[in-house]
Amino acid sequence: MLKMKAFIFFVLAGLCFAKSSPVGSPSGTDERAAPLEREGDESKAGEPEPPQEGSFTKPAKPLGHDLPSFIGGESERRSYVIALVTICDSDHNSFKINEKNISFESCTFTCISTMSNKPSTTKRIPPGMICNRDKNVCPERGNCPLPSC
């Protein structure tokens, strides 16, 4: 009787935890069935496939995405960021900027070094670049002019 209980226990354990073969494939082979393609799932050559469900990749944001809307549209924001990065280091591409940490009130921004041997530095936004919602521009010296009421 004890042998019968042990046998049934192991058979049930084997059924619960055993690896099952896919439906339609002969058991005992390691061949996996290729996933079926649905209509409309064909990807064109050279185009990246959309991320799979459950994928944790962040979508790429365009340059200037985090800048305030008073700078302008997408192309103006992109140009604004490129101009600031160019000021950081014109010889090498070893600096970046954090768009969220641009101080429009004081017309300054921080150049963050991507290399460990160069320190981060604070620079002024060039004169003539927009610094507030009234389209005022940064002066040579001092803070951005206050917006009118």
C-alpha cells in the first residue's frame, strides 16, 4: 500500500512539474514550433520592429523635449539645445546639458562633463536667446528681464 501511494505521488508530481510538448508536435523531440505569423505582422526591410509587449525600453525623446513652450516648436527647441551644447565645448563632444536644469531667470545653464577628467561648469545663455514667456532675451550681463503683467 505504501509503495502504491509513493508511486501515485511521483506520477502526479511528474505530471504537474514536467515540461510539456507543444500541441501538434510529437512528444520526445526538442523541436519548437515556429510562431505563427498573423496577417499584418510583416515588417518591411530596414524598419525596426515595434517593441514587444512587456518590453521596458524608454522611447527616445527629441532634443529640447523638456524645454518650456515659450521657446517655440520642436525645431526651435532642438536648435536652442544644440546652441547651448556647442557653447559647452566646441572642440570635443565631451559635454551634455540637462534640459530640466536650465535657469532661464538667471540666463545660466550647466555643462555636464561626460568624461571624468573634466569638471562640470556653469555658463551663460548667449545674449539674444529667449529666456521667458514674453519672448524677452538674455542680456550681456544679469538676469532675464521680468515679464510684464
